Amino acid sequence: VGSTHTDEDFTEICRVGTAAAKYGAHRIIFCLPFFGYSTMERAVRPGEIVTAKINARMLSQLPHGDVRNCFLMLDLHTSGLVHYFEGECLRFELYAESVLTEAVKKLNLSDFIFASADLGRPLWVETFAKKFGTSIALVRKSRDFEETKIHDVIGDVNGKNVIIYDDMLRSAKTAVDAANAYLEKGALAIYLVASHGAFNDDKAIELLEYSKIQKVIITNSHPMSNHQRVVRSSQFSKFVVKDVSHLFVDAIKKLTEEKG
């Protein structure tokens, strides 16, 4: 079990996996709740390195035991990442949808709408909206180097509680900017739901702490979910960290019950 959010952690996963195979492991199952560098899944400009693909190929080449290796990942930035793995290894994407759905239910909100932080997650937002029978809202933005500008809000949020979904929070600026845009359009309150609290640093957590967002719901898929500021803020109900370990336990049980 480990994260691959840094080169050091990725290398450690490779070392442990190699050692396990060398010393006679029958089967090696890699639980990777957060697949690092997943936003680097394509080359936008000539010469850019597709790090996510390179890392997946490296993991695919790790030695195995009597049975082929298996990789379990959670809410990938792009589902197509599983196809970057090569050879006979098994690779599966698990979903935190059920965990996040229960967390949303516990908010006990009335007259709410699901929304995105940008135009990048409309399908996930629509999935949650269908589950709860609500409509959706989106924000349209443009990026000029490091500066991001929000141009418009698509959908009616006036007088409604807005639940923003994003797959991961890093700088958190996109989510906070979207929250402010929805509030300017008349939203009553903003709640933020994300699969991965992959915060870049303390500043990202602080930005959320002092934002107008009422509550931030994340899973414990990333080491930063255990950051002291997140833990402290959760005591005052700003952050809610949901456990996803049972999703991996269930998947492992199914795998080990299979023959071969």
C-alpha cells in the first residue's frame, strides 16, 4: 500500500515490489489510492514528457510472483490511465462514488445543485446530479500561463446550495475561484467534494480554511489528508475526511478468492 505522488514514494513502491517477488511472494497486489503525476497524462506541447504513461510502464515491468501483479487505483484523473499499463499485469480503477455519496447525504441539504470547478469534470458532476435528482452548473474559464480567468457561470444557482465536485485538490485555487463565482451569481452556500486532497502545500489548505466554502469533503487517499491542519480543521467541521480503505479490502478479497 502506498502513494506515488513523489518520485521518492514511487521508487519505494518499485523497491518493495521487487523485493517481495525476489523473496518468494505468491502474488503481489499494489494498492495505490493516489496515482501520482496523473495530470501529466498527455503531451500538450512538443517535447513534453508523458510522466503518467512512463510510470505506468515502469510499474508494469516489475517482477511478479507465481501470479501476475495487480494494481488497484482510485478515481484516476483520466480513466484511460489504466491502459498505459502493459503486459499481463492486472489493473483496476476503484471508485469513491459510494463513499462521497454517503457524505453528501449527511449534509442534509435542501434545494441543492451539483457543480464543477471548471469544464473538466462534467460527467462526474452529472453522475452525482442524477443520483440525487438535481440539475448541474458549470463555470467556464480560460488559462493564460499561470493566470486563470472565469468568464461565465452556466446554470442557475441563485438561491441554491451548491456542491462542487472535483477529482483532486492541489492548489485549491480553481475550486475557491469557482465557489466565489457561484456566490456572485446568488448561491446560498458552497460545499466542496473531492476524491483526493492532494494539496500542494500548507497554503492550499489555508486557502480553503479561510474561503467562503462551508465544508470540504475529501477521502484519505493522499498523505496530505492526514496533515495536521486538515486534522485540526476537521475538529471544527471545516474538513471531513472519509475512509476508503474498505474499497481496497473488498477488491483484494475478490482477487484472492479467484483461482490463479
